[in-house]
Amino acid sequence: MNLTLILFYILAVTAVATAVGLLLSRNTVYAALYLVLNFATVAVFYLLLGAPFIALVQVTIYAGAIMVLFLFVIMLL
């Protein structure tokens, strides 16, 4: 098996597990952290596809700015 294929399978299991953890989490802060981990795995998927700019945008915009906004609203409520 190829190293890229093994990494893909590991990332696929991680992405599905974090998505299920996000849906089943009772604590909203833990759900937001599962979402951050899911965004990070999607960014690595983009790197595997050869799109480093999209991976950087994924981490910067979604995992950075949007998640800070989500956590701010969660803590405000």
C-alpha cells in the first residue's frame, strides 16, 4: 500500500470520528473543539490533493476566525 493511501484512510477515519463526536457531544465547547479538529483534517485532505493555498485558507478562516466567533458566542450565552 502507498503511504498516501494509508494517510488518507487514517484521515478519513479521523474526520468521520470527529463529525460523529461533534453530533453526539453534550457539551458545546467540546463540540466546537471537535469541529476544529474536523477542519484540520479537511485541511490535510487539501494538502494531499495538492492544494496548499486552500488548506491554508481552511485553517486560517474556518479553524481560526470562525471558531473564535463560535466560542465567543458560546461563552457569551
